[in-house]
Amino acid sequence: MGIGHKVSHYHKPISAWATRSGADNAYTSFMRLWLLALLVALVGCLPRLQGVDPTRLPSAEAWGPHNAPLEWWYVSGYLPESGLAFHWAFFKAYAPQDWQWGLFRPALLFPGPYHASHIAITDLWAGRKHFEERFDFRFDRPWGDSLVRYPPLYIAQGDWRLVQQGDAYLLQADPIQVRLTPRKPAVVHPPGYSGTAETGRMYYVSFTRLGLEGHIAGRGVQGEAWMDHQWGDQLSSGATLGALWDWFGLHLSDGSDLMLYRVRNAKGQVVQLAGSATDPQGRVRELSGLKMIPLESWTSPSGRRYDLSWQVEAEGLELRLAPLRREQELLTASTRVAYWEGPITGSGSWQGQPVQARGMGEFVAGTYTPPGFPGAGLNGR
């Protein structure tokens, strides 16, 4: 009787444990199913991003936003009569949907685009440059203050704006207050994109020559500018960029415009040379037999190396190009990229005639980690 009592005494807790265990298992299964359903729902809410189809050319009129992993708009110009050069860029990027840190997928919590803006002004008379940047997730505006819509084109990050007004564009970004009027129709640069399958590709359209008037850094300005729009899947991966590049947008003295693009992979190997010539009437064609030969390099205070002087050759073209100022490196916290941006001049021949060239160059060195972030040295690397 006592043994039976003891057995009965111990059976009750075991039965209770079994019941509790079954309830816990059911709850765990329910939670797993609920989390799985939530995950599926969140994945279903992710935007459908589209990369570049190299068999399909973009339209030259494609200036509105796209559901692309990465996209940017860019305006730059060298204004010799005012002793100034400038550039403005606006970036829109989505967190890569296949990125995963352990069990965490950033794209699920940040399904919308991230935005950043850069402006840089070079004062050649004073021998200095000024750089500013803006980006989402600031402490003062944790959800950002960016807007992109079309048509007409309207891009804003705070009070920095590029606004289309009829055939013209107003660029208003604090020290840059200018009106831009295309002097040629927009073009698609052959082959329609920059980059390769290895580096990722970006569709590429431009207004290669726009009239410019207004004020920059309090100085009245008139001259000519260049305006780009690129979109595609050329995103970085971890500590490396998907692509590095050396780029020129040049106005020739005969009224022609040249775009020169040398794309490198993460190892620094050249994987694409692309160039186009837009004639005075706005007709664009590919530069055949293009060669871009670095002549002189410069090491910046951050320790990065940039090729600044070049010999450019193609069918009917021979140019020697050089920077007007070396100290043009930009170390960007908003996009985590180190690049050189500045005015370029040169001379040579085009179609058998002597020409002078002037415009802007952009040379991307790689990633940059701001001071105080993991992986950064004392001064950032």
C-alpha cells in the first residue's frame, strides 16, 4: 500500500510534465509556424528589384527612378571663367535582398531605399575644395527626408534639390544654385551600360552638354555642365566594391563631347573599356579601338593611389589629359567610398583636327570606413 502510494505520488508529476511538455511543444510549433508565416509575408513585401539586361538598351528618356538595387543622378562642370568646378550626386540604394548576418536579413527590416547626396566645389583661384554630404538615418531625421518622383523629375534630400522645369533643370544645393538647359538631346552610351557580369552592370544615359547659369559659392557663373543617370546592380560586397572605375566627361572645342569609362574589378584588373563621342548635333557613337593609358599617379594623404594623367587613343582620337588640381580626394561617410573628383583639361586631335578638351574626371579607389567604425584606423581607412 505504501509502495503503491509512492508510485502514485511519482506518476502525477510525470503526467503533468508530459502534459506541460506537450503544451510547450505545441506552443513552440505554433510560434515557428507564425514566425515562418511572418517571414514569408515580409519577403513578399520586399520590392522586386531589377538588374541590367545587356540585350536590351535603355531609353535615353529614362530619367525617372527605377526599382534597381543601385541608382544615381549626377551633375558636374568645370567653369574656367569663374575659376570653379563642382559636382552634385544623389544615390538611391536598396539593402541586397540576399545579404544575411547569421539569422538576420537587413532587407526585411529596411525594405525601402537608402539615400545619400554629395556636393563638392573646387575653387581653383583659392586652391581649395569644399565637400558636404547628406544621408538617411541621421540623428536629427532618423527616417530621412528624401524624395524622388517622376514625371517631371524631382529629387530632394532636405533642401538640396534637382527639379525639372519644362526642358530645364534647377539644381539647388546650398552653395550651388544653377539652372541647367540641355544643348543636345539625351543619349544612351554604347553599349548601353557600364560594367560586366562580374562587377555588376549599370544602365547609362546622359545629357552630355547643358548650358549653365546661376551662382556657385556666391560667385556668378556661366558655362557648361554634364548630367548623368545610371541604374543597375553594381553593389558592393562586404569590404570591397563591386566595381572600381576611371571616368571622364569631356567637352571638346569643336562642339563634340566624349565619355570615357575604364571599369576594374575588385582586384584592380581592367574588365571593360567603354567610350562614346557625341557630335555637335547630338548624335552618339561608340569610340572604336579605345585605349586609356595612365601616365602619372598620385598618392593621397589617406594612402590611396589615383591615376590622374592619361593618354587616350581611339579611332580618330588622340588626347593627353591632366588634372588642374591633385588634392581632390573625397572620403565619404554616406556611401563608404573613397574617390577623386575634379576638373580635367587636355589637348590633342579628333577626326584629324586639333582640339582642346575640358571637363571632369572621377576615379574610384575603393571602400572607406569612417573613423570610429569597426575596421577603421585612427584616421579612417
